[in-house]
Amino acid sequence: MSYNQASAPPPSYNQATGQPPPAQGMPMPAPQMPPQAGGYPAGAPPPQAGGYPGAAPPQQQSVFRLSYVDFMPSQLSGTGSTGFLSFSYPQFERFDVLVTRANQWIQQNPTMEVKTCESLEVKFEYHMGGSGGAVNPDQSLFYESGKVRNCYVRGLRMWFGQKMDPRTPPQQISYINYVPGCIQAPSLFGYPQFESFGETVNKINMMMRQNPLPGKILTVETQDVKVRGAWSSTTIDPDKSFWYEDGNYRRLFLFVIRVFYVNGPPAYEEIGSGDFVPGCVHMPSGIFDWPQFEPYSQVAARACAWANGSLQGCRLANAQTLHIKISRKGWSGQMAIDSQKSSFVDSGNMATMYVRIMRLIFLKPLQGAVAPPRPIQLSIKTFVPAQISQGGMMSFPQFETVGQTMQRALAWLNAAGANVIFAETVAIKIMSAWSNRPPAAYAEESMAYDSAKHGEIYLNILRIYLDGMYQEPPPQMLPPVPQVAPSKGADCTIQ
């Protein structure tokens, strides 16, 4: 586990994890106009936001614990693509426009309270044989090609629940981007080097002490931003909402810190974090031997135990599942994992391995600022979209939408009486369509990789963080889980 906090010493590894240090060769883990926002084809209404029934808006439900609403950037008029094979790319609204729309939505839904915000990456699907394309954040499954360019749009997913006191005025949110400083300029044969995550957080804390943030921090998010022009003058634009990735070339990504906050008087807090890295259960003996890691549920259990025992007097802001690159060292197979590194290079025409870590963000009140928050008991519940068709050798399996998964999650939260803290959307890689493994098994994997020359299938799951431990409700209190339909007819070819 790695640990970052400006004014407190880090705990020992044993204190933070309850486990002995990792095996030799591994780095020590350091502790929318509401829903009608653009991005959809003209004439086709967007999916229901957040999974709450269209006939029963959240204000009319007796219990409403959690949902979300998506704000996707609209394609700007007068620009765009002439189709899948075009060498030009569409232009989209910038991220700050989406936050303005989100604030309009909050004003129109004054009984709702924002729990967390996340920047949501959604694949831009070109219309084959025609012009333009579509962005659908409700689609749970997407395919990432290994041979052609993949285009993506970054939107805003805002998680919310019902206010405890409906008389309080509507919130308004803002955000600030913090880009790690460049400490070594790029060269002809090398990439630029940047300050670490911890160094960047310490700088943020110093800035907030000198010039307090005008509000209360909601989310401290780490997002990977593609860097253009890595060999000359680097261009880093966190608010750009459209980019592409080419599987044939190396790509440099930088982890930018985005802080969302609720407007208001300064809360006088500083940011701390804890990174929980999966333990390696099999060290590779050579370049062709792959490592194996503990299940992600064990990583999450350590994170929860640490949060429940070590964060007295601090406020837990959010948690995030991050993919951190595994660096291999020559033919020996030796590897290193540095969750504090702010940049990484995707190898393009070679396989790149990643581990999934959990990053907890907490906020410590400055001395004498405010009374410490009450303790919480952190637990996690994961919801995986149900598979509804099998697919085949040359076709995709089909899954329920993210909104349908959220409806099942809401039913579970209500039946369990769960107290929701925050939530996140996580893209997990699943195997080919003909695999017999259940999708939930992939949510347990702590390692993933980008194949060099083959496409990958990804599934968006929902991870909800709770205050308290909850029993599984009786099945009769929950809606039935959709079942896989028998295969009908021939497969559809994957393009």
C-alpha cells in the first residue's frame, strides 16, 4: 500500500495491510439539460439515465438510495467525420460544458444530493458506410480493436441519492484539473518524466493551504489522459473530450488529478490517499512466464480493513479502481509495479500487462478547522451486467444495459437497507465470446493485459461502496436476474 498525506507519517506495511512484506522482486506496495445531453443519433432518444423508472422520477419514490445521470458531450455543428475510413475526426464539446449541464440538472431536481462524480470514457462508434457516429453510455459491452483506431469520448457520470433534508438548497459543483509537473523533457529516444502522484498531491495541499478551495471536496479522481506530441512540445489538455488510440503504435498516457467539489465556504481539508496493490502469488521465472495475483476481492478487503481502522478523524471521499502498468525487466521476467508513477507507455504492437489497484482518497481537516466526521465501516458490493445471449465464434455476447444493472442494484440496496457512500464504473476485460466463464469471474481478476494484435472485449461493471456490513437479502425480495437466451441463427461477423 502506498500512502500520501502531507502532515502525517505513513503507517508501516504491516500496520496498513496486516500482511508481511511482499516477496522479493516485487516493489513494496506503498500503503442535461438533463439526460437529453448530446452524443446520441438525431431522432433516437437517449436511454433512461441512471436506471430509475421513467414513470416514477426519483422525487416520487419512497426510498431512493442511489442512481446516476450521464452528461455526454455533443458533437459540434459544422465539424465531423465522413465515415469510418476518414482521416478527419469529429469535434466535441469540452468537459466544462458538461459540468454546466449537470448543475442545471441539480437545480431541476432539488431533492437530490450528489454523492460523487466520475469522468466516464465511452467508445465512439462510427456508422459503418455512412457519416458520423454514436456515443451510448448505457451500453455495457464494447469492443476495442487491436488493428484499427479506436475513438473515445469522455463524459460526466454524476451519482446521486435522495437528500436527508429536502429543505437544503440545491448543490452546485465545480472542478479543477491538476497536471503533474514535467521534471525531464522528452528526447529523441525517450519519453518525458513527470512528478509522482504523491508529489502532485502534496503540491495541491500546499496550494489549498495558501488559497483554500471555495467549497467541500466531493471526489479526487485520477484519470489517464493521452499525451500528444511526446517527442516535441507536449500538449496536455484534460478537458478535451475526444481522442483516439491506434493499436499499432506506442501511446503515452499521463495520470491527471481532477478534483470535484461542492461550491460553498472552504472546508479547510487536505488530501490523503492509500493505494492497495494486489499481492503476487506467482513470480514469473522468465519472459514467457506470466505473474499471477491474488483475487481483487482480497485487495478490496485489505482496503476496507485499513479504512475502518486507520481513518479516525478523516473523511473518506472516494475510491477508484485503477489500472497500473506492470514493467518487465529483460529476459529474467523480473517485474515492478509503481502505483505512484504518473505516466505510462502502452506498448502498441506488443502486449502490455496491468494490475488493478484500489486507491482510497481521504480528507483530513486542518487543525481546528471542523469537528472530525463520524467513523464509517466500509464495505463493497459489485454488480455485474447479466448476460442475456451467448454469442459465438464470430459474434459478441449480449448483456443487459448499465441502466438495467443499476435497477437491480437499487433493488438490492433498498432490500438490504444499505447506506451508500459513493460508487464507480469499472471496465473489465472479458474473454472471447465462446468462453464458458461467468462474467462475474472476470471482476475478480487483478491482472489484465492489452493484446498486441487482437481485439479485446470489455464490460462495464458497477462497484458501490457502503457504510456498514449487510446480509444478502432473500431472493424473493429481489428482481429475477436475466438468463442467457438460447442461441438463434447464425453468428454476426465482428468487423
